[in-house]
Amino acid sequence: MALPGAEKLKQLAGWTPPNGVLSVYVAVEPGDRRAAWRVELVDRLREALGSQADGRSGLPLRAAAERALERFPEHRPPPEGRGHAGFVEVTEKGGRELWYPSRIPPRATEVAYGHRPYLRPLIEIADVGARIGVAGVSGDQVRLWEWELGVLSELDDWEILTTGDWKERKAQRPSDPARVQGAKASGREQHDQRVEAHRERFLKDAGTRTSARAGERGWRDLLVFGENEHVRHFTHALDRHEPRHVYGKNVVSEPSSRIAERVGELLPELSRERELKLVETVKESAYSGKERGSLGPQETLEALGQGRVEHLLFDAERDYRGRGIEESLSYGGPPLGEDGLPVTELMIEQALETGARVTPLVGDAAAALDEHDGVAALLRY
């Protein structure tokens, strides 16, 4: 299961077939025998059809809705994945369809009809399921996994091959036992030092390899499990600017399924911390007088139009859809794009076009932007 990457998202944003696109997001509950999720989908499709009662789309839109529903047949198991994002070209016959299943469902089942795909829920899923690294560290073994869109895959497993060449040999009992005890203690101490030095080299080498993996795979974050002393050597070799979270527990002997559970338990709080930090960084940049942050939709849209936005932030639960930006803001604002895009869709489109990162905010982080109408951005310059 994979969602479209940055380039395909940009192509999706620019897809404008003659009769428009029906965007469908489905949150599936596989264990629900009543299939209430499918009833919800049918209701949302009916609402989309009803909103076009003026006959502007007519049969092509109805045909697109029927094709979307065919993907989720009644009285049959749903397709694999708890979430599905679909984009169906509005035509009476045939037409292009794009579907993206995921183990991470959208926040709600939604259907939207417009000139082009409705991308906000897809961006949210991609952000929640962003690729991260997971490392389990012990004194003699390091396991490395990758988590993406709810799926954990093991990448590497490194283990010390030898712990040193010292070994204790038996000898005749000398006349001074105390002296021998001191020699034995000294020998053991040297052995322990060699073992520790070997372990430290191993962990630092594993950290270097992990840092290279992080760069190759484009991890947004790295979670490290392990006892503090071992983790300290491991993280010493990591890129100092790489985000990391350390937990003092040895998990290298646990099955990958248990590691996946641990990651799932930690992610909500980690996401909250990351989003709050992003908002704090943007505010500090905006208030510093160096013009490296924008606050509010109007200022952010202007920066997006100039290609200055590095990282766009917006309230994922604030619904601008179906209203002009001037109706959404207390102080008015610039007009919508030529296709009448809602403000969040317009910002997402421009962010994709200029290669900016996009993070939808929820909870405390979203609330922290209430005074700025739920929109902010970190600027390139």
C-alpha cells in the first residue's frame, strides 16, 4: 500500500477533466457486520448528487458515483485497507479512476465534487503515516525497522560477532593469595574494558549505518528503544539535526508485531509534540522581525504565490470547503483562484507546486493558531 508521492500529488492537483472529479474518502470498519461504514458512504454520495440538483452535471456525475460504489460491493468483504482515497473522473462511460488504499483511515468518510481532486484528507493521511525509522538497541545487537502508513518492515539486524580474545587460564596456587587476587581482578578489569570498547565501536558503527539509512529513506523521525548507556553510544554517531526519541527499554528480542504496537501507542503523543514545536518555531520566526514566518491565510497565500513557503501549517478540522475565503475570514482576504478552490485546497495546490512541505494540525497545535485563522507557514526567505 502506497500513497502518491510529491510529484504525483502535484499531477493530481493539476488534473482538471472536462466534467470535473468526484473525490471519495472511505473509512472502513472491517469487523462491522452491519457495514455501517458503507451506509455512510452511500449517504455521502447521495449528498454530493443532491448538491448538484440544478442539472449541471446530471448523468455523468451519477455514473461516477455508481462506479465509486462498485468498489465497495454490498454483502462482500471490503477491499484491503482501513482507508481508501479515490478520484473518479465524471463521465457517463469509462473515465479515469485512481484509488489509494491505506491501513490508516481518513478522519471521516467524505465525498466531494469539483473541478479537480479534493486533496486535504489525502494530505492528512500522508502526514499521519509519514515514513519513520525505528531502532532497537542492546549491547550486542541492533535491529532497524521502517514504519510507514501503519506498516512496519524490518530493514537490518546487526550483531557483534566476537567480544574479545581474553580468557582466564588456571595456574598453580602461589604463596601470596592476596597478590593473585589483585592480578585476577586486574585481568578481568582489562577484559571488561576491551569488551566495552568493542561494544562501543559496534554501537557507533550501527549508528553511522542508521544515519545513512535515514538519509536514503527520507525518514521524518527516528524512534530508538534501548537502555540509556547503549543508546548513548548509538546516537552519538547520528546526525545531530535528526529528530530522535529515546526510550529506556531493550526490545531487540521482541517480535516485529509487538514493535509495531509500541510505535502505534507512541505516535499520537509524538505527533502532538512535533506539531506544537512546528507552531512554536513559526511564531518565533514571525515575531523575530526577520520575516521567516507568516501568520494567517492572507499573508501565507501571498508567500505561497511568491514561492517563499518552506513548510505550510493549517488547522485540519477547520472547514473552509464550499465558502469563499472572504467569507471565512473576519477581515476579508484575497479572492479564490480561477477554479473557485476553497482556501485550504488553494494553499495545498500552491505548496505542492513550489515543493513546500505540508502539515495539517489537530488538537492543541491547531488551537495554538486560532488567533491566526488556523494558518501559518515557515518561510524560505
